[in-house]
Amino acid sequence: MPQPSAKVSLTGIKPTGEPHLGNLIGAIRPALRLAEEYDSVYFIADYHALTTVRDPRLLRHYTRSVAATWVAAGLDPARTTFYVQSDVPEIFELNWALSCLTGKGLMNRAHAYKAARDRNVEAGEEPDAGVNMGLFNYPILMAVDILIMESDVVPVGKDQVQHVEYAADIAGSFNHVYGSSYSFKIPQAIIPDVGTGHTLPGLDGRKMSKSYDNTIQLFLPENKLKKLVRRIPTDSTPVEEPKDPDSSAVFQILDQFAPSGSADIVAETRKRLEAGGMGWGELKNVLFEVLNTELTPLRERYDELMKPGSDLDTYLAQGAEKARDRASGVLGSVREAIGIGR
């Protein structure tokens, strides 16, 4: 249990789809481990999702689904601050205040915006075609998410480090102008260790990602989970021939997903593949059994939490109250520093 003086770690999760195995291995478990040494904050970034999700029914479902997933995966609401972004209106007032200190040139260099412009240019379209101001201003809102919780560290993937750097730049701009009255903490990005150092492959062998439509959802019924595992491509090496486990997406998922204490399963499977006599079909059966055993209790907890009026509603209501207590103190200091209010 972290000490009361522990540094603050903040994790934001955007609800843009159903959680999948890659989320659990690459983001959820590493971020949850931070609760052991940090004063941890986790939030569902539902307003961020508006840049792409335009179906209100889906947005509500994804928001609840992501929240339920984190609790089912081990998040303890009693030990953390856990809330939905839209339940903390202080975030959006601070967003305007910090927007007024952020240079457009900084936003022009944001990776997501530049990538959108590059795609348009390559397609022969106007550079800003289809770019909404939510996408353009996204880094400012993310900076506010970080700064309003007085975060010291933010666990992110390598492709997200720029967002934390922007938060530090924006905090620095505020501190330069108003620092004699109030100063933000300068946050730092940390890249969590996912254990093996590998990316979890998807159904087509590429990185498991909603963008590639190659994910294995976390809470599928057993029969659907088995069908997806059977779809993972393999080569035509005969059963009796030796095989390279590390070239197999099926084995890579097994290697990263086998629960602690199951190293013997991975080691024995590797030995049998390299010796020959184990076919890809049998390997897929092993993977399915490991996944199903690991995911069944999570699936049952998730299904309970997804019901209307479940414990999840209480967790999020209590978390919103804790988050607003944090945020209101910061916003009050900012308002006084910039001369807003009496």
C-alpha cells in the first residue's frame, strides 16, 4: 500500500471499443502494478472518445465496459481514485484557461494531427480535410487531465510520450506566467515494463489493435473464443516436423498470457514444438485452455459489473467525488492565480 506522501500516477483509458487481450497485457496489468507504489489515479476518458465515436449508445456502452474491465482485471476502487472524465467538470474549465496559454505552433507539431494531414496530402486532399478541432486540441485536454490531478508520472506507450511532454510544456508556460501565485507539477512519462518486451500479436500476426480489426476480445463466450483462436494463421509444417515457436503468433500469445506459475506449460510446449510431433492445431487447443481458464473468472466479474445498478455505479460515484475534491483544489488555485472569480 503506497504511503500518503507517495507520488501520483495517472492512467487514462479512452473508451473507443471492446477491451481485448492486448489491452490486458500491454496496458491494464502494467498500469495496475503502479498502485503498489504510487497514489494511483485511473479515469475513463469519455470526452476524448468524441473525436471518433459518434454513436451515443455505443459511447455509453464502451465507457461502462472499459470501467468494468479494469475492476474485473484487479483495480481496487478503495485503493485508487477511479472516475469517468465527464463527471469532473473542473477539467473543462481548466481546459480553456490552459488553451489560452498554449501556442498553435505546438499543436501543429502534435503527432496525431500531423499524421492526419500527411494522409490527406498523400490522398490529394486538402491537408485539414476531416480534421475536427477535438483532434487538434486533444493534447491540451490530455494535459489538463494530467495536471489537474497533480500527477507526477504518467504510464504511456512509446507513441504517447509526446502527450506527456506537451503537458510538461503547458505546465511550464503557466508556471512562467503565474508561478508566483501557483505552479503546476511537471509530469514525467514512464513506459511500463510489460514483462516480455514483446507486442502481443493479433489474429493476422500483426500487433493486436482495434485499428487492424484483429483483436481477441477479453470477455467472449467460450465457443466464440475458441473459434477466434482457431483462426490465428499458421504455416503448413507437418505435425511430425520441428517448428520454431518464436515465429508462431499462437505461441507468442501463450508465452505472454500464461498465468504466473505456469512457466512449465510454456517450457513444455516449446520443447515439444522444437522436437516435432506437436501440430499447430494442438498448440491452439493449449492456448484456448490457458486463455479460457485465465479469463473465466474475469468474465464472470465483468458480467456482474455490467448489469444496471451493480457495484460499478457505486465505485464510479465515489471515485468522481474523490476526483472532484482533487480537481477543485487545483482549479481554485488556478482561478486565483489568473484573476478569475472573487
